Amino acid sequence: MIYDCAIVGGGPAGMNAAILLAEAGVRVVIMDRAARAGGQVYRSAADSVLPRPEALGLDYTEGVALITAFESCAATHIAAADVWHIGEDGMIFYSLNGTTRQLQAREILLCPGAIERPMPIPGWTLPGVMTAGAAQVMLKSDAVVAEKAIFAGSGPLLYLIVAQYLRLGVKVAGVIDTTPKANYLAALPGGAAALRSWPMLRKGLNLMREISNSGVPVFKAATNLSILGKTAATGLAFECNGAQEIQAETVFLHHGVIPHSNMSRSLGLEHLWNEAQQCWQVKTDSWGQSSIPHIAVAGDGAGIIGADGAQCAGRLAAFNILYRLNVFSLSERDQRAREDQSKLIGMTPFRAFIDRLYQPVEELRLPKDPETLVCRCEEQRLKDLRAGYEAGARDPNALKSLTRCGMGPCQGRQCGPIVSSLLARWRQEPEEAVGYYRLRSPQRLLSLAEFSRFQNNDETGTGAEVSG
Amino acid sequence: MNADVMIIGGGIQGCSTAYHLALQGVSAIVIEKDYIARHASGVNAGGVRLLGRDMAEIPMSKASMEMWKTLDETLKFETGFRRRTLVNVAADGADIAMLQSRQTVMQKAGYFHEHLLDQSQLREVLPHVHSSCVGGVTSELDGYALPYQATMAFRQAAMQYGARFVEGEVLSSLRHVGPVWIGRTQTTTYEAGAVINCAGAWGDKVAMRIGDYVPLSFAAPMLMITARLPHFAKPVVGAVSRQLSFKQFENGTVLIGGGAKGYVDRDQNTTRLDYSKLASAAKTAIEFFPIMASASINRMWAGIEGYMPDNLPVIGPAVNAQNAFHAFGFSAHGFQLGPIVGKVLADLVLSGKTDFDLKAFRIDRYERKVL
């Protein structure tokens, strides 16, 4: 079975693309790890375990309509599929119920979404320290919350989860906002243009107001964060008009999201360093087409644009794929694309404003304390990496070979961006000259027993018979 | 830039050669097109194996094994070498017959480092081996090292004695003018009295520039490593006639090889894995060691390796040029030989002589004598 298009990832970009491609009558398959589609932003939105899902906000509940539209479209949906290999040849291997299945597609659209930017402050790997994204997953998937937790860092997602906690009546020990004063000043010139996206701006301001009216202690422009505790987190120390300490058993950290690039890296697609967002992203044209023409990437996984932007990007990628499949003529593609293109352009000033306002500070992006762990899987500290560099390992892959940093099960998701930037500082060269880890399949741990039963081009084991 | 000796290729052979030359006060410069240990030397399975060697390689392999024993102290940098013994498992009577006939040949030649194991001895050293396995053969001297680290140890030791290393420079021309070898890269011209070709899977190209032709082929031996498992096998494990090879490291991860090969694009420095073949290596590993059914694969990869038609390396002087030497085409078992090869090449450069018989490794062994 050869599909016209395979989509990997069922978030806002993937679902929108699937709907359009299915409408156009091409054979499209979409694989997603979750039981129900939705991605991180609409995780469990269609079958929420929460008594009052509306407490999470309109942005969340609005996802239900998209999920419903997606689930009624003609795309083949393979749920709970763990994709572990995507080949340049269009072959995709994925685990489903403990068995590896495979399918092939002429066009591939990756919608891997975002991951949270690692925040390697001293103690960030202690038990009890989690990310704001983890708090959201716990809330959306299992209706689990952490009482009297600390939220520290910067960025819209941090304020959103705090507001959601407060609406649900969960006590919050404190919000430690690390956004530097200088960022407000630097973002100010873009503020007027951002006013064009007034509803977005108002949503953000409302979140801030909710938090400040709640009576939760808020510390602004905090610096020098470090987790308290030896074997587990007991609180957070920081500076804000002098040294401060807050006790808590749970600390949620967050300072923005970055594209989840393990899929695009494993495929060997070209990547570039986004200076404004201080992160790596896959190189694409305005249709999401990557350095390998039949592979496109859309949504946050191709550069952070948010859920609204991802919906447009998913549709634009689909229009172009339809053109590549000879379903659309060039003019049809361009005409159909106009609305989403202008929507995306409309979002640009607001995105630039947010990017500048919450631009991550180096002090939170890169470790300073030689004892701070960079690679959690292999327990490599800043000082271990520095020693490796001084021994002559100047390339991320050389450093990986020497120190094992990045060799663990997370495939370098956590340490990869840090290592590139550390080497860039030490070599005094830009990140693009330094590069990144060479990644390979499998994209996550793969059972040896499952793999031992794998046969290429197995005619009985294709995903064609599976639908969700 | 000038040096006494110019070494092309910064793998373990090149780094070891630089070390042995520098140790004797000879100025050496290593020119590496990527970075040190980027290819086969840095990403191989790390086997330090004497067991089952071709008869022609045994004298050098034995000498190298002696060096591995104390290599960390000699170099003053860690290679990660661990002596663990190596066991090749015999699956059936045919395997045992093969082992017995080799043993006869070995003992006739005066080699006594391989010891046959019967079924109960096999189970004693490998309690988790499948009960149907009938015996095996072992060498107690064998073990493993960490390939990238070991190559870097040679490099760092060589640098302490003054050897120089340039990375990211590709040899674009090599000429012998009078007594001088002139090598050019994209940025620099190097001059040296002698040149040594340690270019691994690219060794045939450098040989051509020196003036020697050699029928080298290349392939991508594939490996996979598991997440940590409880310790179940102390020795390194291979098989007499099956595609089985694995070792469990101190951190519990298990490296599975077996010789299955992927695809190579040598000019692009890239490899592509053949998942069906890797899957069959996974199957064999579980068949021989059922405990591995609970393992999870963390990474899979392949390196680019050069092979000679007889699976023996090229080691020795050039035949069509003066003051030029080769050491490449190790056919996926050169890592263990690294320490001694560096010494042999240093001896050849400095005295024109070596303690070893290099006849089987000469570069012109495939040259057509008659049309």
C-alpha cells in the first residue's frame, strides 16, 4: 500500500492538513501517538477527564470542534502509533500494540510540534522539578495537580498554567517571573504593531491580571535561580530585590518552547539557527517544504508559531502537497492559499513582539555552575563537557562520543540545544558553524524482541488495514 | 607547513603512528578530512580481539594485545580497555568440528591462546546462553575498549610529544618532488620527507595519489546498543558460524553487532541502515540469549569501513614510490591492531625494517602480473 501522503503528528497542523487532503480525495494516512488526536495543545480536549474543562480556557475547548471535524474526515487515522523510523524513500516504520508495521507514502508531512526549552539551573534534574508542560499534561490527561507548587521562568505557557491552576482552586506557592526588565523595553517598539492582534494581546493581559489579582506572590525580573534541596526539591532560591527563598515540594520551570526536531534531524534535513527565538529549526520554504522536496514540516515543529499559526501552516503544506500530487494547478494552490497566508502575515507582528518580550536569557538557557547536569540520561555535568572540549572534542558528535553526552534514551532532546550553544561560545563561532548531533532511528526506545520480528516490505504487515 | 612525516587520516592507525613517531622525536603531522576518529575508529564496536584471527595476523595481534594491557599507563590517557575474555559460541556439532580443526592448525604453528570449551564450561562462563549451545572457544586475553576514547588517547599522547593534528582539511593533491612529499589541502600546503597513508575506507584514493593501485571496497557495518540491562554476560560474546556478536558494558548497555552491513555513500560521508539485516541480528541475539528479549534498542548506527578482497589489511611500504607507506583496509578488525601498527610504521619510516612479516599485507598482492 502506497499512500499519496503520510502525516506524522496529529496536532493542529496535522489535523488541518489531513482534513484538506482527505477532502481533495487523495489517499492520506495520519499517525499519532495519542489515543485521540489533538497534539499537546488540545490533548484530551475531546474526551476530557476534567469536570469543568472550560476552566482551561476557550483556546482549549475550541479544539473539540477541530478534533470532531478531523475524526469525521476520510483520512486513515492510525492512533497510538509510535513512529520510530522515517526514511528518505518514504518508508515509515511504527510500533502499534507491540508490533512494527510499515507503510510508504509519496509525500510526507511532519508535524512533530514543540518541546519545552531545557532550563539548566542548578538542581533542575532533582525529583520534584518538572516543567510547566508536564503540569499541563498531568492536568489534561489525568486531572492531576500539584498543590502549593512554584512556577518559575517566563513565557505565555507559564502564565497560562498558573491561571488554569487558580481557576481550579489549586493553591500556588509563588510565581517567579524571570523576564528581564530590558525585554519589556526592547519589545516596546513592536508593541504598536502587535496591537493589530488585540484579542491575542488581551488574552495575555487577562492572564497576567488573573494572576496578580489572586494574591499569589509574584516576583518579577528574578535572577540567579537555583533549586533548593539535596536529594529532592524543597524550594527555589533566587534574587529579586535581594536574596529570596520559597519552600515547595514541586517546582515547575518554563522558559519557552522550541521545535521538536528529532524527526527532522534523523531524516538529515537541513536546519538553521533562529537567532530571534534562540533555537534550531528545520529549513523550509513558505510551504513547509524541506531540503528534501517530498518531505514537508509544518506547525511548531518547523519553527514556533503557536497553535493558530500551526493551523494555517498545516493547510498551506497541504495545498502545496496537492499541487505536487498534480491535484491542484499552480494557480489553484496559490488562490486557495491566500487566506491562510494573509492570516499568517497578520500574526507576524504579534509573534515578533512575543518573541522579543520572552526572548530567553542566556543565564537560563545555558548552565553556569560547573556541577550542573547537562545530559540527564548519561549524567554529564558542565565540567565534564568542558573537559571533553579541552581534550579536543570540538564537534557536538565528537563530544558525544567522548563523554556519552546525548547517548541516552532521550536522543539528545534535552542536551542537544545546550551542547550546540556551549560549543558555539567556547569556539567563539555561531551555532550554525558548530552544528548539532547526527541523529538516527529509532526515534525512541524500541523493543529488541519487537524489532527481531521485523521484516522489510512485509506484505501482510502494512498499516493499510488499520484505521482509527 | 613542514614536518618529517605527513600522515593522511586521523583514525586509530594514524594517531598511533603519530604517537610512535613523536615518541622518537620525529615531527609528525596528521591531516584529517573530518575530525579525529570521525569514522570507523570512533564508531566501531570496540572489540579488542585476538581470538579467531587469520594466521597471518596473529603475530602482530599478539604483540598488540601485550600493548593494550598497559596502554592506559603508557599513553597516560584512558582508552577504556577492559580485559573480559572473548567467547565464541558453538551452536552445533559442525561448529565444534570447525573449532577442532583450527585448534590442530594453531597448535602446530605454536599458538596456545585459544581454549576450547565443552558444554558445561560454556554454561559456566555464560550462564544465560541458550541450553542448546554445545560448546565454544575462548581467549582470555581479549576484551574491549572505547573506540573514540582510545583513538583520542593516542592523539593526546602524540600531542604531548609534539605531534600536530589538523582537522577539517581534505587532501586535494599529493606530489613527490625530489626528496619532498608535498600535500595540499583547501587551505594549506604541507611538506614532509615521508608520507603515510592511514586513510581507512578512503585508503585507495590516497594510494592512487602515491602511485599504488589497490582493489579496496567499502561498506557500513551496522551496530545497535540497548538501554541498560541487569548484568548477564561478563565476557565479550561471538559465535563460531552465526552472525552473533555482543558485549555488555559496565553501565549495563549491550552493544550488538554481528557484521550485517548497511549502505555507504563514501563521497557524502553518509550511511543508510538496512533494517531487515539489523533485525535478523536482533533475532539471533535473542535466540542465543533469551534474556535479551526484554531489552530495548536505544540507538542504531553504522560506520564507513574499507575492505580488502581477502579481508586482510594493507600494511607496508609503497611499491611505486619512495618514502611512502600504507596502513589501511583493515576490513572491520583493525581497531585491536592499532597500537602495534603505529609501531610497525614508525619502525619502517625510521629504519626501513620491522620485526613482523608483512608479506600477506603488501599492497601489490592483487596486482595483475600477466595480462
